[in-house]
Amino acid sequence: MKEVLLDANFPRDATGATYHVGTRPGQVANRIITVGDQLRARRIAAHFDGGAASFEFQSQRSFLTLTGTFKGVPLTVVSVGMGFSVIDFFLRECRAVVEGEMIIVRLGSCGSIDPSIPIGSVVVPLTSYGITREYDYFHPLTTAEERATGAMEPYKVTKPLDCDREIHDSLLRALEESTPEAAKAHFGGVAPRSVGEVVNGSTDSFYSSQGRTSIDFLDANANLIDVLRQRHSISTLEMETFVLNHLALSANLASANRASESGAVVADEALTTNDSRRIRTGAVQMIFANRHTSAFITPEEVHLLEDWAGKAVCESLASLEIPLEHTHKDG
Ligand code: R1P
């Protein structure tokens, strides 16, 4: 960031560019695909009209924004990196530069802890849980009794939170309509499969809270995968979708409160609000790893899944209506 920043509460420069993502009004579309990986972002943008983005910005903090059109509809891909905190930067700063309703779809990779969902599958989660390390479980002042009785457990699991049902259904339909039959040679003779209504867990670590064991750290996670399967029916683990759903809920609550005279709107009402700054979310996740068999996808298979899922997400987003949509201008 070379420019002078103007507001310590929400830092922006004189052109309106945000502090970390670095984009300003006119550069980000209402329909956004967010990914963790810059190569994946560029593969998706290759489906844009003309085969490339018409606007590109790489921020000093490694957020890459690519904006163009798909079948004439403005679309943006933002590569954000990994984890809860980058979703917070991404969503708050994109919200600040976009007028009107936003639709945001995460196209990510994930691991499967469900034996019925092998690598090469592409899943559309409906529900996500947040799974975080309980830092105090490891604290020297926590007693052995608290640990032994289960008064304190090493990992916390939130209540489940759904994405937008219409977006879920649209994403699943777009994937099903474009299943790459020709790719079956790469997936043991079976064409990769899409699966809807999947229950996902988003974790605050790739390692401890996903049940990967270590001799270098005390993580108390040897039975975590079994707990997540048995108590919560979780099938997939990744690191962002729950936070995306949570922040969309938080934005919709704020919108509903602005519209309400009493200012006391509850979550159920926020989900049905039709406020012009509503945020709707969805996710598509490619299964790269199988935690039962330890299988990992090959780079060639990654490319095939990213092409299939990337195009399907563009098709889905371009087909979804946004009420009172503002005209997008590159700038
Ligand atoms: C970990 O390797 C990363 O891969 C998954 C996880 O959510 C985490 O961000 O998603 P992406 O491939 O989209 O980054």
C-alpha cells in the first residue's frame, strides 16, 4: 500500500481502495468466486468472455482479484489464501466496494472423512460447522479433572449453519449437467461424481483441528475425526466455508436491523430479508484427499476437476438473479 490511509476504523485510501484486498468501487462484481489458490483463480478466469479477466489486481497482502464477464454477466474471482481470517478480510473489504446484493461462492479443495465420498468427487455442502481448537484446554491453569470429566474438550464445534438453498441447488445442477465423462480414465474408470447436501466442517487448522496427528505438538486429537463423524455427521473438512456463511448471516442481520424500526431482528428474519445489501453464499468443494485411505489426488486430476467445477460455478453464478442489480464498470 503506497497511498495514505484515511480512516483507522476501516482503512481506505483517497480512491476508496481497501487496505488489504486493495480494490475500489467499480473493480469488483456482485457475483464473486473465492478460491484459496492463485493458479485456480487464473484457471477460472480463463472461462471468462475473451478467455481472460479485463481487470486484475494483486495486492501487497497476496489477495488476487480478477474481474471480467461470463456470457455477458460481470464476475469476479478473488484468490484469498487459506483460513478463517483471510475470509474476514476478503468479505468485509469486498462488501465495502460493491453496491447492492452480493452472491459469493467458494470453490475450494477439501479432505473427505466419509468413506462414501472418494477423491475426485465434487461436493456441494449445504451445512457447515466451525471447528476450533479450545485453547484453554491446553492452558496450565486448566485442571486434570476438567480434562478427564469432559468439562472442557480440546475442540469446539459450532451449531450448523446453512448456505443459501437456491445457490446450493443451482451449483449442484450446473455440476451435474457438465459431468466430464471423458475424464473417467483418470479416476479409475469412473467419471468424477458431484454430491449435494453434504455436511462440511471448517477448521481453524489444517493439522490439529482436522485430526492430523503430530509428535511435535500436543494436540489431543487422536479421536477427533470419529467425533466429527459420529456426533455431527460431517463428511468433509476444509478451512473457510463456515466463516463465509457466518459473515453473510452477520451482514444480513445488520441489513435487517437497519430496515427494522425496533432494531431487534433475530437470525431467522435475517435469512429471509430482501435488503439490497443482502449477501448470499454457496460452496463447491473438490475432494483432494481421503483421510481413510490416505489417497491424494494427482496434479492432472486437480486440473480436470478445477476445469469442470470452475466452469460450472461460472454458469451457476451467471444464471442467478440479483434484484436491482447495479451496472458494473471496470476501472
Ligand atoms: C489447505 O490445504 C487449504 O486447502 C483447502 C483448505 O480449505 C485450505 O484453504 O482449500 P483451498 O484449496 O481452496 O485453499
